[in-house]
Amino acid sequence: MLESNAIALEWGLIEDQRVKGVYIYKVPLDEKFNGKDEYYDTVNNRFSTHYLDLKIKPSSKYRYYFKTYSDNAESTPSKSTILTSLDVMDSVTWLYAGTGMPRSAKIIWRPHTNQKVKAYIIQRRTLEENVWTDIATVEGRLSAEYIDAKLKDKYTYIYRIRAFTYDGITSKPSEEVKVTTKALPQDISKISATTDLSRRVEIRWEKSEAEDFLKYNLYRASNIDGSYKLLAILVNNSYIDTIEEDGKQYFYRVSVVDKDGLESKNDKQSVMGTTLVKPKTPSLVEAKLIDGKVKISWSKEDTRIKSYIVQKRYKKSLFDESIADFEGINGLEFIDSEIESDKIYYYKVFGVDINGIKSESSIEVELKVGDLLVIDAFIQSPKILEKEQVNSKKDLITPLQDFN
């Protein structure tokens, strides 16, 4: 009997009682052989009539002959027999691979007709490789499918199958099939972000043309090479990022995700967006006491400013401070008549634009107020001038900072 990996030998029953057993001689005819080592094995029982040689190569020729032996002698060689082992069995006869799958490949085949088939060995290589790699073993003759996962995007792989029998025979390789995995969605190449909106940034980008489009992922970072975090998941190609800070800067990226969960690359296109910066700070021009009132004036430094706020503060007592904001001032000066004697007042000015964005404050001016009654007396009675002249000029009307 012949197999691709085994040859079974058979002979008639030996009747001679002197015989103890049989010497088996084997000569491989497809290999270089010096003929000195033809002895192969011994059958130690004259009643045996069968021998199985498992050290056989497929499609190979071997010459066998025998000798019987007794306790002190052996027979002449028998007639030689030449046998050829069977060829390696073929693999599956039909193989198909589905292409365009996301990061995976599906291979299906027709089950082998040989009942001895135990499993299938799946082999794979790439276009750049010449060596086949065993990547999986699928148990069961009737099994007919394998899915290869965790593959590269838009990458070509080549597959083939070998059948494996219960007695350890591995078939020839099957035909080869190529698989190319699905490509990532097309990158977003056009994206814009505003820099002139109050406490918000509006981001827009080109609409994806992917047939199996699912959503957009919008990412944001504090600097262009920073760590981008997912900000929003969207189906529309625009988004308003509300930010409670003036002049706040962020960088944005957008990716496309398809229905298979594949996400496009987004590291090539980043755009900077900022909220509207604060208006320029007004410049104080003058601060002085006139006729028992405080007059503050300033200059306009930014055309965005539509109104002004004057902030006034002073100490009511040692532990109690009063702060008041005078809003909606449209001109470039402010007069405060609600002042008291022997107090120190502090003033500063803010500009406000049409969006309600307030500038940084101007420098703060300090004004010391003396005895207002003395001032009134001085105004009403010039005769007191000589007596109070020094005090009125030195102590009562004293801007402590030069604004020129």
C-alpha cells in the first residue's frame, strides 16, 4: 500500500522454524546513496507478514529487499522491489477573498473532499515579501472561512491554504488570492476659524464626499503641536465654540469617520481661531478738583469703543471700602460731585465695545480732598485769600499724578 508519506510492505508467512525474523533493506533511488548502509530495520518475529515504513518522502522511489535470519546465519537477499510513494495531495480546489474590508480580509474556500483532512493552514505574505507565514490553523474539514483582522489600511495581502490530514500529511498550496483593505476616508483639506467674534469661534470646513460618511470629529488644542482633545461629534460641517474669555486662542482639526468606523488622518491641517480681543485701554488725560467736584478726562484709543465706565473707590472707614461703577458714559469726561471732605478717592476708566467687551483699566488716579468749606469760603470771600492761600493750593486741590 502506498501513501505520500508511508509505504506498507507485505510478504508471505515463513514456515521455516529456524527463522527468527526478517532483515529489511532500503535504498532511496532519488537521492545520492553510497550503498554501504542499505540495512534499514528488523522484524523480530517470523510470524509477522507486514511492515509500515513511515520515513517516506512524497513522490520518491525506494528499492526494498529482505533477508531472513536464524541464530547463527542469514539467507541470501530476496528479489528487489521498487516502489514510488504517492504525490502530495492537492489543496482545496476553490478559494475566494473579499476585498475592500476595513482593516481585515475574509477568505472562503470549498471544503476538501479527502475525508482524512483534519484542518487548514492559512498562509499569508505581502507584495514586499517572498516568504509565506503561517498565520492560523482552522480546525475541521468542513470549515470554509477565515477572517484576518488588525491589518493595515489600504494595503495588499496575498493568501493561500494548505490542507492538513490526521496522519500528518500537508497538502500542496492552493491557488493564491489577493486582498486590498479599505482606505481611510479622504482628509479634510480646507478648514477655517474666525478671529473677530465676541467670546466664540466659528469653525467651518469642506463637506466630505465619502459615500459611506458617518460623522465628523472636531478636535481642539491650546497650541498647534499640543495634545488635541475631542471637542464635538458632528454631522454638519460647521461648529460654534463658545468661550468665556476675550482674546482666547485655540487650534482646531477635523476628521471624517465612515460607517465602518475608519477615521481619516487630521494631523496635516490645523487652523487657529481666537475670540475677539479686548478694546485698547483709554488713556487718562487729566484728573483734578474744580469747584468742589472731581473732573476726569481721557482720550479715545480704539474706534471699537462705544461707551466708557468710570470706577470710583474710597474708604468709608478703616475697614470699609466703597466701589462704584458709572456706566454708559458716551463722552470723554466725567464729573463727580458726590465727594466728601478729608477723603482720598481713586478713579480709573474702562472702554466698552458694541459686544459689551470691556477693556483693561486705565492707570488709577488718586485725588486727596481737603476741607470743602474752606474752598467755598475762599470762593465767596476773596478777603480770606491771604490767610488760606497756602492751604487751598497745597492741601485742597492736589492731583497727585502728572498725566501730560
